[in-house]
Amino acid sequence: MHEVSIMESALESAEAHARKQGAARILRMGLRIGDASGVVPDALEFAFGAVTDGTMAEGATLEIERVPIAAWCAACNAEFAPPDILACCPTCGAFSADIRRGREMQLSFLEVE
Amino acid sequence: MSSRLIEVTEALLEKNDERAAANRELFRRHGVLALNIVSSPGSGKTEFIVRTLKDLHGELRFGVIVGDCETDNDARRLRVTSAPVTQITTGGYCHLEAGMIARAAEGLDVAALDILIIENVGNLVCPASYDLGEDVRIAMLSVTEGEDKPLKYPVIFRSANVVIVTKMDIAEAVGYDADTARANLAKAAPAALRFETSARSGAGMDVWYDWLRARVQTVR
């Protein structure tokens, strides 16, 4: 469970952005989390409540946009969406290690006042 | 006061990544090869490192940073040669972060080392997300864990440059199926180099040492 330390790091960045904008509070925080990031969105939600207490983001809403895994099949010259990174092309069955998306762990937006 | 939206695209572990880059810069400046060893608990990381330290003592200068949730048992086991060992007790943290390595490195004379071995906390999930500034990430798999471990934890195995299978001396006794394990590793970590070793019998260790000797030359 490393979601708490990831949220602490995210909050640190978010507060820095908010302060730079002269904001007093963070109302909403958006994250982009890939399905192959190794991070569990539910655990992030839980951690968010715990780490924001007494900060600029206390009471803020967390919005998590999940990014599905996208792999590339060189034989078919096409992208496909496997359930995990052990990806086999649904068309030709070839294994692909070329993961194009799904590893994201990003802060995407903030709503501040 | 009205609310406003700020668009940002920033890695959640930006701070860790910055610290990792600073560690990498430090290691480069001193020509030190940094290895980050990850695995599940009990897969034989410490035993493997101890054997390596003993066998290459006098030939390569090692330093070790070892992370555990509690106790300094591993650090004591690792003090078998004159190689400096620094224990990080994470107090429940399930992984090492780049900042912890930076602080631990201050207590080591990095300039006097050829190789810095970082033994991560035993865990196949969390350490995958944290760049420590290492040159090589090594994932270990012991023969007792089951050949499908790489398929259960593909993210960390995919992130490794090297995979070391350990405890090969008891492979037969525990019914380890080497072919299945190799096939699974080819899927989870297709680009990784693979070594099959036993720190107890010494089998396969020479191949690992040859690779290490060659790899350390590339950072000098």
C-alpha cells in the first residue's frame, strides 16, 4: 500500500500549484491513473481523505480518470486494449510488450479559489 | 471569491523522480554502478548479496543500502566483508524512495565505491513505482514462489532490466518447472536479462559476476 505516500506527493505538488496561483483553497483535484500503473484508485481515494486533513485541500473532491491499457500489435499495425500488460493481440494472437498507454500517474487539474 | 480551474500535467511522483535524477547524477559523477534489487519477502535477496560481497571481495568495492520495515537484521547479515552497509528502517513504509537513498548515501563514501547495491523492501507491488536513481533494476524470483509469480506481478517484472532466479539448488525438491518459469518471464519481462543462480551452492554465480564486471566498466 504505497497510495498514501503517492497522495502525499500529489498533495505537495497541488498545494504548490495552488499557491503559485494565489489561491487559498483547493476545491477539486483531478488525477489520471493508468490501469497498469500499479496503483489502486480506491486506495488513493482512501488516502486522499487521510492526507488532506488540515491542508488547503481539506474537504476537496478527488476525481480519478482511469486510463485503460493500450498495446500495439506490430503485425496488425493496430492498437488494442488488453486487460493487463501481458498483452496478446485479439486479432492475430501475437504477444506484444509495446504498451503505449496505461502507466499514467498524473495530476491533471485543480479547481481552486 | 470565484473558483477557477488550473490545468496541469505533472507526474504524481515528480518529487521522487527529481530526487532520483539527483541520485543518478551523483552516481555518474563518481562512476558508481547502482543496482536496485526488488523481490517478494524471503526470495533470497540478502543471501544473494552476501555471497556476491564475499566472492568479489578485494576485486570490486561494494556499498550496500538495505531497506526493511523493521529491524537491522539484514544489515548485520550483510556486514560480512569490509563493505559499508547502511540500514534504512522504513517504519512500515512498503518501499524505498529516492529521498531515503539520498540521505543514506550521505553516510557512505560514494566516491570510494564501484557498485552500490540497494536491497529494497520485500514487496512486489509498491517498489515498482519508485525510481531510486539506479542504473539497473533487478527483480528476483525464488524457485519456492511458484513459476507464475511474474504473471501475478507483471508490472514490477516488466520494470526490471535483469531477472535473477534464486535458490536453484532446491529447484528439484520443490518441483520447480524451469521451462514454465522461463516462458512466464519471457512474457512479463521480455527485455530483461535472466540469470539462474544458487547463492548457497554457487551455481550460476560466475555468470552473474562476469556480467557485473562488464557492466561496471560501462559507468566508469
